[in-house]
Amino acid sequence: MALEIERKFLVSGDAWRSAPSVYLSQGYLNRAKERTVRIRVAGEKGFLTIKGANKGATRAEFEYEIPLADARELLSLCDGPLIEKYRREIEFEGCVWEVDEFLGENAGLIVAEIELNSETQIFAMPNWVGEEVTHDARYYNSNLSNCPYKLWSST
């Protein structure tokens, strides 16, 4: 089984902005707590991703590249608004950080993620990494499509 071990952090400052970005658009065919089924267009590639329930910072993840035309068509079948963001990949002391700058209903939110080999793996954090939000479900992309960041102050 494929596992994803991921930690999420808020981002501060602008030092991360110099890395090249890719535009991502994604939506959900299923957003149940037990599983999510996501369609993503990243640049000129399409992906189907199935994720299991979180157990700490770990969950099952299966991701498959699919034809771009299929991914675009499947996005039209997704429920709720699409998540749109720019992603930057930044190498720092042997690890790759993914920094997502959200757009649209989630504009203003910037999150950094790091995938690890174990939940106890030690890693260095760049100075632009702030508060950890790994265990705050509001920051899951599947939840951001239901309750966008711009609505948080009113909930």
C-alpha cells in the first residue's frame, strides 16, 4: 500500500517566492472522511488521486497520471468549487517543500507541506515556515472547497 506521511505549516515572509510555480486546479469526486477522490490538472498533466483517512500525519495515497483531456472533463463532474493555487517546490537541506499559494475563494492562504519517510523523521525548517497545521482539518484541500479560507472569520 502506498502511504503519504505529510506535515503542513503556514508560511510567512516572501523568501519562497523566487522558486518557479505551476498552476494547479483540482476538484473532488468524493470528500468523505474515510476517503477522498481528487482530480487534478497540474500544468499540462492530469492526475487521479485516492486518499484514505488520516491517522496522525499518515494516510493511504494512490495517485495515477491520466490523460489531460480526461482530467479536464472529470473536473466538470466534481462537486463544490474547484481549488486553484500556484505550487512551488523548494529544496531545503535534503527535503522538498511544496508551497501552495491559494487563489479565488482561498486567496490569502499560503501553506507549506513536506512529505516524510516516517512521522518521527527529523527535518530542517526554512525560516519562512511558521505554525504547524497538520492536525487542523480546515487546511485539508478537500475541506477548503467546502469552507473556503475567506469564510473562516465569519464561521
